Amino acid sequence: MAHLERIAIAVGLLAYGFGGYFWIARSVDPTTTVSLATPWDARIPFVPASIFAYASVYVLIALPIFVVESRALFRRAAWAYATMVTVCLLCFRFFPVSGAELRPALDGLKTSPFVLWGLRLNYALDPPLNLFPSLHLAGASLAALTAWKARRGYGLVAFAAVGIVAVSVCTVKQHFWVDAVAGIGLALAVYCVLLGPFRLPPGERAARGGRAWLAFAALLLGSYGLLYAIFLRDVGRGPERRPAGPAAFNFRLRLVDEEAVPHERPDMEDRQPCQRSDRVADLMTPKPMVATPDAPVAEVFGMMNERRIRHVPIVDDEGELQGLVSRWYLLGHSNRGGHAGNAAWGDATVGELMSETVDTVSADCCAAEAARHMLRTKRSSLPVVDAKRRVIGILTEADFLRLAVRGKPSCTCEGVQGSG
């Protein structure tokens, strides 16, 4: 029964923490967020490989399940976790902080495919919101403090792991350093109030034996192994199969990292040529809104809002593609107040903020192949260019949604409702 109780408590805390975390991330208006950036954040280097030290926090927070023997201490630790999560969620809701400006452009990043995949996965799943205080670091710190309460030696080992996580939350550009300090401070405060004064009931042993660490290590290594297996499945190749060259595709894509994104699937040669009605040209938005690099960001953003579009290709005077900007990216790079008005970006131009390395597609490409590439690389748009890289259209997720409902009759359904 004790094991079932622990599992139930762990699952409940997990659901509460992650459920609240992502609900708030979806409900916060990005234009109301603030930034806590300081000159120190700019001095902290971006270390791509630290993403896997950062990912270890999801296992580290479970450490008390393995090392705490006392039922009463485990219950008290659960209350401490619930209190910590509640404080974090309240801060996220009423003091929203955005770290979009921290995140570097991953296009063109020269690193191993596995590291790049891990960064893309983290950035895709974890929005640049809910930063202050760092829930990741607060959870890891509270886990270490709980281990310290159970046995001093266990706590020292866990503190070393927390130190690595504390560095990684900054070097992976997920948090400002102020967030990290606040997360550790919150964990210490909760410990002093709830765990520090706690006294074990007579006859209960606080900590389990050394085998508990073996089980914990097995979970950690198994988690990394699972991530790598998903990576291999996601990119569709094993270590022995290197991706083929770009000529294998029947459409022109300028990929930024040939090691990170496969250009060919094993069944590519078996695919049938696409029909004329299946081309990108039949789905794309022709003659999209474009801007030149010297266009003011505020002016471009205003036009994006007016026309209700999210992506704008940046072109030179000849119409040749130079880069791409997105609405979310521009919001993330607005001034500290996060307000999307004329003063939000000062005198900045889109040429200063645009992503210069952009995947593109030709108009005669098969739409299905373009969709597969967007899914695989988590792109939400592809500029459509001609042989001279002049922009002739843009393909977005909305184009495929229109394709999905094309020719379908309207129906009465109460399952889809507006938020207003």
C-alpha cells in the first residue's frame, strides 16, 4: 500500500504541476510579459550540449521517491512540493516573464544532430514563458533538500547535480539568471518552513539504502536511452545510415544542417510523382506580403496585425529572399515592457531581427513532401521561391487546414466553441 500511495502522490503532483504550467503558458498574452534580462545574461555563453544536463531535472525531481524511507517524511515532502508549485504558478499567472529574447536561432547551428534535436524538442514543448521563479530549478533544489533531510550524504550528492542543472538552465538559454536564483531561494524558503522543522516519528527510518541510488541511476540512464531511441525514430535513420544529399528530394529545400534533418526517406524511390493538382503552387498564398531589410519592425508588425498574418519573407530590391520574420519572434524581441506599440522596438529594422537561414520550397514541389518536411523540422511556414530565389508565395499551416476542409459541407456542431 505504501508504494501505491507514493505513486498516487507523485502522479497527482505531476498532473498539478505540468497541467498548471502549460495552462498558464497558453493563457498568458505574450504582449503583457516583461523581461528580466541583465548584462550578465548576455555574458553567459550558449552551450548547446547542456540541454541534456537541463533535461535531467525531470528525473532529479523524483529523487525523494527513491531515497526517502519514512512515510511521514515523504508525505511532508509532498506538501512541500505542492506549496512550491503553487507559489510558482501564482507568480507565472500574475507576473508573466518572457524569455523569447534569450533563445538563439537554431538554424545554421553547428552541433551534433542529437543535440540539435534535443534543443528543438525543448523549445517546441516548453514555451519561453513561466520563467520566474524557475520551477525546474526549484523542484530540483527541493529534491536535493529532501534528500539532505533524509541523509546528509545523499543531499551532498544531490546538491552537486543541482549545481549542474543551475548552470544548464542559463547556458541552454531557457532562463535568466535571476529566475535561477529565485528558484533556489523558493526551495530554501519552503524547506525552512515545512521540511526543516519536521521530526521523524519514533521507529521510522528516514533514508533507504544505497540500492535506491542504483534504481535512480537506472531511471536516469533509461530516460536518456529513450530520448535517443525517439531521436532515431524521429529522424528516420540509425547510426549506420547517413542522410542522403539534397538531390534526393524532388523539391528544392535549403537545409541548414544536413546532419540534423534527413533529406531522404528509405521509401523515397518508391513514391509516385505528384499530380499537377497536388503541387505547392495549388496550396500556397501567392504574392505574399514581403518587406525589405531596412523596413522598421514596428511598421512591419503593424501590417502583420492588420492583415492577420504570422510570417513575412524579407527580400532585397530584386525580390530575392534574404530572411524571414514571424509575429511571435518579433514579440519576443520587443522592449522590456513587452508592449507591441510603435516604441516597442525603437529604431530596429527587420533586417536586424530576421532569421537569415530559411528553408524554402519550389512551386512545383509535391505538397505532401512539403508537409512532411514541415512536420519533421517543426516549421510553420516555407517561403516559395523560383530558380533565382525570388519569393513568389508562402506555404503555411493554414494552407493545409484550408485543404483539409475544402469541399466539405458545413455542419452544425456545438463541439467547437469560441473563447469569447
